[in-house]
Amino acid sequence: MLVAVNKKNQELIPTNGNYVCDQGKLLLALERDPTLEVLIDEELPGVLHINELINVIKKKYPEAKVSLIYSEKEKIINKAPSFIPYLAISLGTGLLVLLLFFLMSKDLNGNSLFMKNLFISVGIALTVNLGAMYALQKGGEERSEQR
């Protein structure tokens, strides 16, 4: 068995065994013994992309058994999303309720439908609030998926 590993990934280098640290030495070793079983580090230095290297090995040395080693990456903990946009939307909703209620309560004839205007104002403001919160949440999810 031959392990082809990047030198910076010390944990993948076998303590006792056969290993190489670049693509050129890997191909030379396969030239000498084309029936080797090869474990290739995904970060193996060389000119070819790792998938291209595997395709070359499979074409040139069909007897060789090739496996790819993936090193585990530490999970990066992202900081919690800021609460400021949510606070701004909530305050904006409160101001929208007051503004709508004030505008709807102005009756030129002196007739006031106090409760009806209050319910309509709150309903419109809550609809705007829920729509804005949903859009803010979906935007945050798309941004985190792109990372």
C-alpha cells in the first residue's frame, strides 16, 4: 500500500509504511509497481487537480486500486446574527401602527370608527412585519448556505 499525502497533513502520514508527498513521486512509484493500492490525500501537491490525477492513474494503471482521503476540517462557528435588523423592523411596525391609526382616525365629518381603524392599522402593520421578518430570515439562510 502507498499513501500519497501532503506534508502539511502530518496526521495522515503513516508511521511505518510507504508514502510519497507529491504527484510526481506517486506516478513514479506506480510506474515501478502498477498493482499498488494507493490512498491519495485530497490536498496532494502537484500540477493536476486531484480528480484529474485519479483519472490519469485509472487510465494508465487500471490494476491499481485508488482511494481518496478526505481530512476533516474543523467546523467554523459563525457568530450569531445581529438582532438590530429585527429590532428595527419591530420598531418600524409600531410606528406604522400609530401612523395608520392616526391617518385612519382623521374623519372630516366627525364620525370616528375607533376600534375598526385600530384593527385595520394593526392588521396592516403586522402583515408588513411578518413579511419583512420572513424576508430577513430567508436572506440569512441563503447567505449561510453560500459559505
